[in-house]
Amino acid sequence: MPPKKSDSESLDEKAKDKKVDDEKVSDEKPDVDNDDEEKDENANDEVAKDEKTKDGKSKDEKAKDEKPDEDEVPDEELSNCCWGPFKNKYRYAVLLLSVACLTSMSSNVIAINFTFICMTPPINATDPNNFVAPEGVPLYDYAQSDKSLFQWAVGGGSAVATFPFTYAYQKFGTRWIFLVSGLVSAVSTVTVPFAASMGKWWLFADRVLLGVTYSSNFAVIGHIVIKWATLTEVGFFLGLLTAFTSLSSVATNPISGILCACKYGWPIVYYSHAAVCFVLFCLWGIFYSDHPETHFAISGKELKTLHKNKTNARKYGSKSVPYFKIIRNPYVLVIWLNALADIGCIVFLSTYGPTFINKVLHYGVTKTGFIGALPAVLQVTCKLVTGFMSDKLNCVHERIKLIFFNTLSLFMAGVLYAILGFIPDDQPIIAVSVFIAIHGFLSANCGGFYKAATLVGQQHTAFIVSCIQFIKCLTLFIGPGLVWLFVKDDSSKSQWRIVFIILAVTLIGSNFVFCFVSTTEPAAFTYEKIEEVDEEEEAGNENAEEEKEEDSKKDSKKAVAKKASA
């Protein structure tokens, strides 16, 4: 049995126990405070979680979404319309459709160049190469001055409408404006036989309207390249898009030759061209978009490819265009000079090539149609090859590539033009071969001054290229003017020789200037706009940071209020 404790000892033990209890209480108080702090943190987390669960995203995620990074765009599932060869490559479908529309509109304009052979009575009835129209088909005896007048009509209408179309594309986009232009072109084409029956001035008015619609071609090319071509595919896109003049010759000349010989005669040429044009532009209205980022057939993967290394101005376009600074830029002027020489020769060949082959080289109508298509086929092939080489030949400096392809296009074509006028009459095959080779060399322009326009103009490429359309309008005056001045007899080679020499000198001289001043640096007017866009982007980033801080403060206040109410 343990010994009994005294009263003093009992009191001492009670005091010790009380002291221990006090220490325990003091130790437990901080734990209570810590528990309160943990509860507050949990409350803040609950508030943030509640905010997130409302729409599935937190404030930080929202701020991040407000400024998406092009490299973080998800690879979205493709639309069902993008199967087969266009999976993740819908931009090529847009390219092919655009080329078809451009070609159709150009074919509507140049169809008359071939039908002149079919719709005029033969000069020498005993010539076996003369075309004999089917019975009942109307014929019209147009003088050389009348033919030049009809070409000037297209040039005049195109010159007047070029800059209005440029402004309309900048203001309203290309989709609907180009669609309306194409439909009007189809209507103007189907009414050509009726206008011809009413008189030459009715036909002149119809050709003016065709010229107005034709002016929309080059302006739309710049917008298509900026929106739908990657930076590594600019040359390829330009090569194919600018081949529409040659492609129209490929399609129009042989088809017109066959249709002219059928029982319906030359009017069926215009009816068929109008029908094809109508169908193609309906497809354009359905499948084209000015905004690839919102197009139903574009995947996230392809969108990242399209936007890679592009500035915001180039991706989404510029709000304004410094027109006066562009037209005063020396290098832009040199680009336009080369365009005048190059396109002038292409238009001349497309316009008067069938006449030269038929009247000077003495080929029949059907052979003339197919021979006229051969150089155009070569030109399209060479455009694709040179455009691809210009993009992929990375071992050579870009300026050297510009000079090389521009020289290949203008200088070589100029030399062949000078030779063409001196080939003997008894060597028509050689003349045809040179004629075809000129087309082939001119096709290298997509790697020369055309690509230079994209490097110098950057986000303003559309305006620079649209001005090339205005230059093309001038060539529609210059070509007929030269023929009117120097060619009084379509069958005289000596008269055609003068025109060939003038064109040769123009080509060689323009190329020399280009080689002397060529550059790959963007012009000053592009930097100004890029800096403006970057400043706007930085301002937007600062605003986003401020909004993020304000949201954080609001969240903290909500947490404190919730704690107080609890």
C-alpha cells in the first residue's frame, strides 16, 4: 500500500498540474489561428474554384485566351469537306478555285481574238487556209481599226475600274466583290453575239463592261497571296495565280477552234464561256473566305501553318494603306516598269499570236488554235517550276534569285523577240518554236519582279499588285496602238518585225534597271505600319495585365467578405 501524501505535497502537485494545463492551452491557441488561416485559404480556393466552374475557365486562363498564341492553337478536327488531298491543305483548294475563276474571266476577254478569224469573211476565197463559216452563221467585216477599237474598249474599262476595285477590296473584302464582278463578266460574255448584231458601237460598249470586270483580277491576286499563302509558298502561289492569262489561251484557243467549226458557229464560243464562268463564280461565293481563321474547312494545324512567322498586319491586313508613299518609292516604280514590259509582251502574244500564226505563218484555223495553246501550256509549266525553285532554293541569297529569274524572264524573251522578226518565211516551224520559247521565258517573272513586290510591299502587296493590273490596262492600249501604227497588212512580216524590235528593247532595258536597284528589304512604309501594330499589341498586353490585377483584388475582397459573413 503506497504511503499517504501530506497536504503540502498535494498542493504542490496540484499547482504543477495547473501549470502544465496552462502551457497546453497556450500551445493550442496558435493552432487555432493556423486553422483559421487554413480555412481562409480554403475559402479563397473555393471562390476561385467557383469562379472557374461558372464557365469552365479561371481568370488566368481567360486572360491567356484573350491573347492566343499561334503556336498553341489546337489541332481541331477537320470539317467533312476536307477529305482526300485537301486534308490540312485547304489553301490549295482555294488556290485552284481562284485560278479557275481568274482564267475564266480572262477567257471571256480574249475569246474575241480568235473569233475574229471565224466571224469575218475571208479576204482571198481561193486560199485553202481560209476559214469557211457554217451556213447561217452571221459574219461581220471589221477593219483593223475596228479590231483595235475593241481592244481599247477593254483597256479603257479596266483602267477606269482598277482603283475602285482596289478600294472596294480593302473596304469590303474580296469574296463578294469578286463574285459580283465574275457574274457581270458572264452576262457581258453571253450578250456579245447580240451586241455584234446591233452594230460595232454596241459591241464596243459590251467590251467596255468586260474590261471593267477584268480589272478585278490582279487586285484579288494580292489579297489571296497575303491571306492564303504561307511565307514559304509565295512564289508558288504567284506562279499559278499569275498564269491565268496563259491558261486562258490554253483553254480558249483550241476550244474556240473546235466550236467555230461546228454548225452553231462562233456565237457558241461565247455561250459556253459564259456558262462556265457562271458556275465557277458560284463555287467561289460558296467556298472562298476573306478570313481563313474562321473558315469552316480550316483545321488548327493548317491555321498555324498559314500564320507561321507572319506579322499581325500581314495575317489580318492593314486598316489603311499609305498610297502616296508607295507610289513614290523608287523600287516599287522599278517593279511596275518591269511589269509594264513583261505583261505588255504577254498580252501582245495572247492578243495577236493567233493572227500572226494564221496570216504570216499560214497555218489553218484549227492548227492555229492548237499551236496558240502550246506556248501557254509551256508557260504554265515554267511558272510552277520557277515559282517552286524560287521558294525552295535556300542555298542562294534572295536578291541573287530575284535577279536571276527576272533576267531569265525579260532578257531572254527580249533576245528571242529580236530574232523572231528575221526568221525566213520558209521556216515556219522555227518561228513557232521561238514563239513558244518566248512564252516559256516570260513565265519566270513570278520569281522576279512579282516576288519582289511581296518582299518590298509586305502587308501592302495587294495594292502594288493591283497597280500591275492598271499597267496591264495600259498594255491593252499600247499593243493595239503599235499594231495600228506599224502593221497595215496582217500578212506582212516586215511590219510585224518593227513591233518585235520595240518590244525587245523594252524588255532588255527594264531588266537592266531591275538588276541595278534590286533589293529584298521591306520598304519604309511597311515598317511604319508594323510598328503601329506592335504598339497596339503592347498596349493590349498592358491592359490585359491591369485587368488581371484588378480581378485578383476583387477575388481577395470576395474571400474576405465571405469569411466575415461566415
